[in-house]
Amino acid sequence: MSKVELRYVQAFRDRHGKRRYYFRRPGFKRIPLPGLPGTPDFMGAYQAAMAGETAPARQVGEERTKAGTFAALIVAYYGSADFKTLSASTRQSRRGVIEGFRAKHGDKPVSQMQAKHIRALLDEKAATPAAANNLLKALRTLMRFAVERGWRDDDPTVHVRKVSNRTDGFHSWTEEEIAAFEKKWPLGSRARLAMALLLYTAQRRSDVVTMGRQHVRDGSIQVCQQKTSTRLAIPIHPELKKALDATPADNMTFLVTAYGKPFSPAGFTNWFRECVREAGLSDECSPHGLRKAASRRLAEAGASPHQIMAVTGHKSLKEVVVYTAAANQEQLAKAALATITGTEREAHK
């Protein structure tokens, strides 16, 4: 008589020597199975467990959390559509902030959180305003989730202000810095190609590292932004075409590591930082700073905010203003006044 193996069934003897059976599908809660294999009770429970194969997977830490605590709330949030529908990069960054909070405060009750507690947490991070505001953003998300799911009736973050952070964000590369980099890294080098892709597509590093010749159509690079899912067609600038033509078409992505593999976003930044240093430039010259430099160049060339948005993929004019803040004020002022010079002359005729 052949032996029938039941999928996901595991057996062991307890401390009393009794044989016990469990349905244990990886990533799901363990389900006890009554009786012995083949009996009606056992097979009924087994079939019910198999029928639920598509049930939501168990969240990390779910069985170790106490009901009503932040740890439990965070587990529920990770399992929600709110979190799962975020882009991979946003999930990663948000999880990093939340996990730091959970490590210190995961055992505390969600219902007891007050605005004064949040302000105290932000005060602890006063020396790093950006980190403080990232924490506030994460707590706003968790509190809104808690209200929507009935964990509490109010959102204590509503009246908590962001920490003042007087910064322009990422440094926008100057023309002198761009020229210095290009002088160090000639056409045909990976570093020069990396700069050209960043500067002449105005895209984030996470999108640049995935670009390949399969994305080139009708003189444009087709982009589906990882962060926002925005689809763009970026016309290939002549300088970018020179860099692409000087690069062998041997790989699926334009940019590859020394081992011929595609870059991860973080790995690309680390490698590009070394290229920046070899060019004698400061670490403030980051990949994202070239996205800002591209926006600045477009603004200085007279592109409208909506035209810039069509290239960068930004969703709001406010974001474009931030990215074009480094545009040459004097040059733009002259261009602006020149537009009304002709109108004034006509009015005085």
C-alpha cells in the first residue's frame, strides 16, 4: 500500500508522547488538524485549510504583538492596501522610519498617544529637522490609519507643526561642476553616461538604473517612474545621444556594475559618489542634484512650469518651484521684463 503525502502537513510528538498534526503553509498561520490522517475530522479540516491557500500571509511579528499597541498597529498597516500599493522605494523609506519608532515605542498603547507626546519626539530630533519631519509624516500616516480602522477617534498629529528646516534640499549642480565632471570623465566612460542620463532625462536614480535600449522608441526614452507610476516619453537630447552612441550595446540596461550586472539604486549612488570624488567635486554633488540641475536649465531656457513637469514627471507646480529655485534670477528677470517691453511701447504710441 503506497503512502500518501499531504501537502503542508507536519507531525510531531508533544511532551506527553501524543502525535499531533498541523497545516503549516509558509507565510501563513499554523492550523491544528484534529485526529489522524484519513479520518473525517482530519480530512475536513485539511480541505478547509487548503481552500484558504490564498488567505492573507502572516505579517512579521503578528503573533508577538499585544493588541492595541503601536506594534500591533504597525503590523496591521504593513498588511493593508494603504502600504502595499505604495512604490517599492516609498515602502522601504517609510518602513525604515516606522521601524525606528517601533523599536522604542512599539509596546505603548495607540489610544494614549497625544499631541504633546509627538512634539516631545520631534524635539528629540531637533538637530536633524529632516528626520524629525519624516517621523511626523510617518506618525500622521499611522494615526490616520488608526482612525479609519477604529483604533481611536481622533488624530493627534493634526495640530502638530513640522519642524522648521531652512534648507534647499539636494544641492543643484552648477555649470562649473558639470563641466569639471565631464572633463574628468570623457565620452565612452560609464560615469559620463550616468551623468548624461541623469542630466538629460531629469529622472530619479531609481528610473535611470533601469533604462535600456529596449526603452528607446521614436527618438525618445520611454519611462514609467517607479515612485509615481507616471509614464513619460523623454526626447533624447543630442548630448545624451553622443553618450549612448559611445557605449557598447551589450546589456539590457545602459548602466551596469563592474561585473556586468544592473545597479541597485543605492549601489549606483555609492559608485557615482566615488566618480564625483575622483572628479575633485564635493559629496554634495549627488545624482538627485542633477535632476535639479536639469530642472534649473529648463527654467533658465524659458520653459514654463508645465513644460518642466512634462519632463520631470512632477505632479504639482509647488514641486517644480522647489526644483527650479536655483535658476539664475537675474537672467530670468531680464527675460521676464523683456516680455513687457514691446507691450509698453505699443501703449505709448
